[in-house]
Amino acid sequence: MEQNQSRSILYIEDDPEMIDLVSMILSRRGYSVKGAHGGRHGLDLITAEKPELILLDLMMPDIDGWDVYQQIKGNPDTRDIPVIVITAKSQTIDKVLGLHIAGVDDYLCKPFHPQELWDSIDRVFSRLNQKSQPDQMPGSS
């Protein structure tokens, strides 16, 4: 679990209790989690903190989560930061739009089990690690 110590995660969510819950779940695995209360605060913290992963709620009163996502992906300094959507929008069409049209890294529906969150984050960081390693020929070691 020590490998997660350096992993910084920003959770953009308008519900402080959800931020506290997710922070508690992820701190058990050694992640460093900061909460941003709403989209504007989240965008400010992304610039200041440069997190390795962003967890993003979609339904927020100040700025819609999809607008936040577009601003993240539209900025050359932040576009490579992976984003996992965590939302109550659980319709299949919402998930398809998020994963296949918008291109988010993963999409979790509230309520979720802690294991689902850990698995999602592990998958995203695993893909990041694979991208950062030099290509090897199949069968070579």
C-alpha cells in the first residue's frame, strides 16, 4: 500500500459529506485526497495542486461537472490528468456518453461500494503506469 502514498487525488463534489466519505475510504489505501467544494473551487485547486487523478461529480450548483471536465481537457496543463466521474446519474445512456463520447477514464454511480472505487482507481493508475513505461516487444523480458 505504500506505493499509493505519493498518489494525489482531487475530489470535486458539492456535498461535503461525500468528500469526507471518499477521503476516508481512499486514505485507508494510502492515497492523499483533497476535496473541492464545487466546480469553481475544483478548477482553482487543479491549477494549484496538479493532482494525479480527479474524481468528478456531475451535478453541482455552481458549474456543471461536464463543463468542469471540458475545461480540464481543454487546458494543455491539465488535459492528461485522468478523470473518474462519480455521479448519481446512473442511466445507461449517461454512462455510455461519459465513457465513449466524452472519454472519461471511468464512471461510477452513487451509491457505490468502497471496493468499486478502489478497483476503478487501481485500473486508471495501472493504465497510466503502462503508458509511462517504454514499449517492449511481446515475449521479451
